[in-house]
Amino acid sequence: MPDQIVYALALDPNAGLRDVDQTQWANLEVLLKDTEPGDLAAAVRTFVSAGSSAVIGIFDEDRLWASLVVSVDNSGKPTSVSTIRGPARETGGDMAQAANEAVKWVQAHYGPCSLGFFVDKVHAEALLRASDKATAIRTASASGGLVLSPVPPALAVALA
């Protein structure tokens, strides 16, 4: 498993790597290159319900550029990591439609999906650099560069 993603998620080396699209994975590594240790792990612990999965999609010019699917066990510990595959990956042009397809794909392959976070690349980069993550998310949403679905209660409260 590539070190940068292990570092960002604070993954146990025994966490499973499944169905990885190498191009998306490489793009994700580029995106996360300056991420603080465990930054993404804290978000997973806070916003992904135990026994479920989260899906993140990063779009560049209306195409899926990178993705990450993290599944957690009943204690909330990440057990597997993958990227979006199949038809959900190939939906082009409409982030909302792609988000819907990706969540359906995650539910079909990994079970319940408690968080769907889809953002354009520019706003993803801004979010990773931001000290105030909630403001960065609100900015992405206001500009039409974000689709959140499903939204876990903890994230809805954090953004209120």
C-alpha cells in the first residue's frame, strides 16, 4: 500500500487494499502529498459510522480524477480501502449523477454507505490546505463544487 495514503489515513498495515484503479490512486497520492499525519483518519473516525463505508470522489473538468472508499468495522477502525470502479467511475459530466452512482456502487459492494463526499479538484486542494475545514466545505458547496450525499449527522452538525 502506498505510504502517503497509509500516512494520511493512519491505517494499520493489515487493512485491506481492494479493487484499486492505479490512475485514481496515483492522483490521490498527489492530492494528499502535503496532508498532515492522520488528518484524513480523524475525519474517518468523526464522520464515518461504525460498520459502514465512506466514498470520496474528486472531479477535474467533469471527470472522476481520484476516489477513495474506506470501510470501517463495528469499532470504527478502517478495514479496507479502495477506489470507485465500474459504471460509477465512468459517469461523466454531472457530479450529482456520478455521486448517486458511486454511492449505489459502494452499497452494492461494501454495504451501508454513511458518507458520500464529492468535490471538484480545486476545492479539494483548498480544503486540504484550509485551517477551517467547515468554511472550505461551505465555500465549495456555495460555488456548486460539492455534492454531499449521504451526509452523516455529525457532519451536518459541524457544517450548521
